[in-house]
Amino acid sequence: MTVSHVINEHKYVKDETRERVLDAIARLDYRVNHAARNLRTGRTGAIGLALPEIDSHYFGQFAARIIELAERRGYRVAVEQTGRSRDSELDALTLSRNRLYDGLILSTVGLGQEDVGLLQVDHPVVILGERIFDGPLDHIAMPNVSGADAAVSHLLDRGCRRILILDGSELAEVSMHALRLEGYQLALERRGIEVDPELVIALKRTDMPAGRDAIVEAIARGIDFDGVFCVTDTLAIGALRGLADAGLRVPNDVKVIGYDDISESSYLVPSLSSIAPDHDAMARTALDRLLARITGKALDPIEYVSAFEVVARESTGEA
């Protein structure tokens, strides 16, 4: 028992005793048998985090938040990349069910509302994303419609009237892209501005080159615009490049706003205005709900939608 207390860093051990135990551990090259411990406790000390893609600014930074918070709580995080595939998301659920993890945080892109029945599971799972609402699990979501509405309203308040939207709505019928397009439309309609289909650029990719290429194409087609709303900051970074290549000044000629407020946004030239969801609260809520279920607490599932703020920077005329 004394050795166990030392290994688990219990404070009620005399310093002299602790030193003797640690010396013995060093001489014997003792290692804790985590597999045996897991068999005894029924837990692995690890949680799964299944994300559509790792090589993206938003998901990479979200994963870092989860890993840091979990480490403080004594958990390791195994990160999986699902590639936006329904089958890969189901595989992640299966791995969690087989107890390779104590619980799973799953970002759903391939799975949709029609798959709600598959989420009737007997092990701890929290889902992220915009594809499934009113399901049987805790659900953490972005303020997509209201955040996009605020972004476009910010451009309108800065004097823009022809606002181009770079959107990934070709990627999925129900997605964050489609919801942010809805927010764009609501903001314009509330100001009495008719939505011009020519200003809605639906993209099949949402990386930086796609943002640059979309701007280049819009200019080549002679589309008149004085503002750009990009549904992610990654697209917005590409859009800034495209505008610079065309000799257009931001914010003098065209104002630009993104969404996500990734850490790079404040370091661009010009710095990028963006919608900033409460990323820390989203990560904390997802992990808190998961760990509560891992420890056996009986909780009713929640729908948590993050708060947000408009972060105004140089790309929309703010110092």
C-alpha cells in the first residue's frame, strides 16, 4: 500500500519513506503495468477524439485544447482522423464501444440526422458538429447562423453593400457551411437587401488556395463586390492573397471578415476580422460532460451552442 501511495503521488507519505521507495524503484527499474491496472479498474485512462481532419487550423487548435484539458484531469487523448467519412466515424464509435477508450468525443460530418439510432450507445460519447441535433447524446455546436449573421451585419455597418460569400455549401446538404450561408442571407434580408446569386460562391474545398482562386475567378468574371464574408478564416487567408494579387487594397477597396478566429488571424497583414466562438468553453464543456459520464454520473443529454463575439481588426477598417 505504501508503494502504491508513492507511485500515485499521495501526499500522506513521509519524505524519508518516499525516498526509500523511489530509490528501490530506480534500482529495480520498476514500471507500472498499465494493462494489468486497466483490467482491474475497467478503465484505460485514455479518451478518443475523432475529427474530420487534423491538418486544419481549426481542428488542430481544438485538439490541442482537448489534449491540454484532459492532461490536467489525468487522461491521455488518442486522436483519429475520419476524413469526413461516415464509415470512419462509425469505426470510431466501435473502437470506443470495445473499450479501447474510456469515452469518445466525435465530430460528426458523415453521420447525419438519419443516423441518430446508431448513437443509442451504452458507453460515454459526446458529439460535435452541425449534422445531428436532438439526438441521445451530449451535443456541442457552433453558433453558425447567428455568427454568420453578425459577420455580414458587421460588413454592412462598415458601408459594404455588395458582399461576396465564399462558402463550402457544395460539401454537404446539412453542414456548418449551409448554416453560415443561411446567416448571410438573414443579415441581408433584414436590411432589405436582396440576395444576389452571383455573390454566392459555393466551393468544393475550403482551404487557402480555394479562397484565393475564388477571388481571382470572381474578379475575372467582372463581379462587383466591396465586402467578402468567408465561412472560415482559412478561406479568408486565401481571399486576402487573391485580393492582393489583383491589386485591391484591404480594407480600402474591399473589406474582409472570416469565421473561427484562429490564432493566425491577428498576425496577418492586414489583421483579419473574424467571428470568435468560445473555443475554450466548447472544449471544456465537451470534456466535462464526457468525464462525468465516464465516472458514472447519470446526466440528461444537453445541446450546447457556444457564445461568440465579433473581433474587428484591420481587414474591416479597425485599427
